[in-house]
Amino acid sequence: MDIKSISGGQETLCIKVNKVYDWVTRQADVPLLAFNELGGALVFDCLGGATPTPGLSDDPCAVLGGNLTVECFPTDEEGNPIDPLAPGSILCTEIPQPEGRASGQFQLPDGSTVTLQKVKVLKKGFIVVRVTNPQGLSCTSAPIPWAVSEKFFLCAPPGTFLQCEITDFECDANLICRPVGTTGTFEFQQLDISINLCQNVQMEALVKLEITAEFCQPRPDMPFVCPPLAFPPQCPTVFPAPGPTPTP
């Protein structure tokens, strides 16, 4: 290709891009997940199986004793740890409304009014709780589902779609074990899990724009220059050894 043929001067171009109609950030707090008994949605495996047996739960308090460390982390439906900030790792989708997005008038700080649409957003995923004692033994829960729905008032006319990005994720779990008489053993009493996340919520639409611009050019490649050959210094006074002195 002759690079000179596309350089020098601007041209009017038509491009297709996603236009951002509105963009907000917000912290979302998932309703507290509280469990007062084992089984059902809360199942622990303390025997090292691949997955906890559905409906059958080991008691982490009875197996591990007191003084436990509790952690929780995001996973997929199978219990595999995930990066919660990776695109698509946590479901974030708009909840369809039977009559479409309702519009309302809102007053801005300067006294003017603006028309915005009500957008309902659903976020859902899974977390796993791991309980560990000082000896390093642990019990791991089956994936626990969570979900939270919110409503936003955004510039979201017909034809726009939701674009959602999770920018921070935090999960905390608190396990309460109660002693069993004076035997020195414990049993499960309660597990509380709180989940907080931060999000970017945007309304976008695919549009065609006419702009004036120049075509981009690749930068020159950095030339690779072979270094000169280098030889170790010699000791010419001792080697090569001088030959015998000729006899006159």
C-alpha cells in the first residue's frame, strides 16, 4: 500500500459507535444473607469432596471447633473463583417493564427540568464461604446465590440499552458458633453475609456520526541493530608466545 496516498489533509468520515446518553456510578448493597440453620441454601463440605452433597451439610463449628477464620469470595455457579471486575462475571441486566420505561420530570439544581426514564437493573451472582481453624483445616460451602435489584432515573429514550460495569466488590461473612454444654465442642448457630459492590451504569445506543478526521498511520518500527562482535582482551606479552630469536 502506498502510505502517501492516505496522508495529508482531512476527510469527512462516517463512523458507527456507541453513544453514551447517560452515565452514573452508585454503590449497591445486597440485602443481608442470614442463615439460622444448615441445609437448603447453606451446605458445607468439611471432608474435602469436590462439591458438597446437596441437602447434606457438615457442621463447620463441630468439625473445626472455635476460634475460626471466615472468608467469602465470588464464584461462578460451580463454585470456581472468579474476578468480579471482569466483564460478564457478574450478571447485570435490565429488568423489562410491561409498559416500557416510565418517564418523569425532575428538577435540576439550577431550577430547570429534565425528562428521565425509570430503568430497573438486576445484578446477581454466587459466593462461597470458607471457614478455617488455626490448624489449617477448613470447611467450604456450596455456591450461595445472591441478587439485588435497583431502579435508576436516567436519560434512556427508546432505542437505548443498558451497559453495566462492576468496579469494586466486597464480601464479608460472620459465623457464630455456640458451645454445646460443657463438652468443649461447638455447633452452628448463625451465618451472616454482607455484599457491597460499586458499579458504572450507562445508557447507550449505536449511532452513526459524521466527523472530520485524518487516517491514522502506523508508527515506524524500531530497527533492530546487531551489536558488534566483541572478543575478550588477550595478553600479548605472554601469548601468543614469541618465536625463537633468529641466530645472526
